[in-house]
Amino acid sequence: MITSAFIQPAPPMFDLQGHRGCRGLMPENTVPAFLKALDLGVNTLELDVVISKDKQVVVSHEPYFNSAFSITPSGKPVDKNEQKRLVLYQMDYADIKQYDVGSNGNPAYPDQQKIKTYKPLLSEVIEQTEAYQKRKNLPLFSYNIEIKSEPSEYNKSQPEPAEFCKLVQEVLIKQLPSERIVIQSFDFAILKEWKHQTERSDQPALKYPNVRLAALVENLRSPEKNLDKLGFIPDIYSPYYRLLSQDKINRLHKQGIKVIPWTVNQRKDMERLKEWGVDGLITDYPDRASGL
């Protein structure tokens, strides 16, 4: 018998994605944020992953402890001058979990609830959110997983793309069907590696499932130039929302590419972008998109 976790969700007409769960309302990239986002009716949970010293896939935006909201195991706030020395790639997950990333809140998001919480593993996020969906009989949803990668950080605060993708893939293949997964990255080497692994013919048994791939963009180059650099047509093009125009959206749609911008937090911007024809949006405040 197939469980609900392995039934493909119907593609949403408009894909509302909760950025880092719902960063405007709950501590970012934590289990409480993802559960709150599901309560607010998102179609997709957007999250970031990095790698620990012991090769665990950790849900975190930065590869270090951000001093804006992190508290050390001794109870002292992380000092801004020290934050980038607390590199997760040089720490075992058991030590990472001891840091509190919720009690201080985030001064940039005054509505964010202050609660004691920690950076979870990707496997735990999936386990907890899947159980919550079943318990509350919520609609099925997708996961948009950003692999946080920068070429200048290879072998410093992260592994190289091949190992990074493999570690993430090993978690996902055990817990989710490919239809419910999006892999996104600003580092096109990550997307190229993932696509290569879905198409490999030398060892078909080792192929990655064919998930949706999303190109994250924050540069001023045209969509065409970015796609040329990527070298293939992605499923999704996700630029910073201010870089979009109706013409760019139309050009991308003509190539069969969905357009889902980030990070859209004002209702008027959400309404304008939807009128222009975007296929969804990523927001820190899913509550502000109610009835969109």
C-alpha cells in the first residue's frame, strides 16, 4: 500500500513558498518555522542546507553561526567578530545542536516569535513536517532545498559540488519521492552536477531521481545570458523579485520555464507579480499572501 508521503501532489496553480519556513514570524530554518508555514497554507517549504564536519546535512542559511540571533552553549550571544570562525563544516552536528538560534529573535524581523530552538538536520525536518501533515490532515506539499554553495568556499566551509550533492541526495532518497523535491542553488555547478547525476548512463543504478531544478539569480544579466551560463533549461528560474519584468516572465514562459521570485514580503509586490504571471513566490510572511 502506498502511503500519503509517496503520492505526487497536484501541481499548485500558484506556488506559495515559505522562505526559511516563515522567517518573518518564527526563527528561520527551524522546525517551528516549517510547522507554522504549513499552518499558514504554503505549498512549498523553502530551506537551506550546509554540511557539518561529520558529513550531516544541516538546515542553515549561513555555514557559520550568525551573530544576529545565535547563542552559544554557555548562554552568551555569538560575537560578531567571532561568528565566521564558528564554521559548521568544522563542527560535528552534536556540537552544532547545542547552539540556540531562536531565543534572541532576529532584530531585522520584529514580529518573529522568540523561542529556544536549534539548527535541525534535513532528515529531522522532513520527518517532523511529514508527521505534522498527517496528524493535521494538511494538503501535501513540496520541499525547495537550496544547496548553499560558493566556489570560493569549496573545501573551506563546504564540500565540492559532487560530494555536497551526494550527501543531500542520500538523505532525500530515503524519505521523499522526487516529485516533491526542488533543488535550487546560486552556484550553477551544483545544478549541473545534479543534472549530470540524473542522466548518467555509465551506472544507471546510481542515477539521482529526476527532481525539479531551480536556478537562483541575483545578478543583473539577462535571463538568456544566465541560462546560457547554466547550459540547460531548468524547471524554475528564481531571481530576486526586483529584477523581474513582465517581458522577462513572458520570455521565460515561452521556454517552458516557471518563474518563482524571491523574497517578496509586501502585499502590493505580491499582487503586481501575480498579475504579471509569475508561477509562485517565496516570502518570509506567508500570512501576507492569504487569498492572493
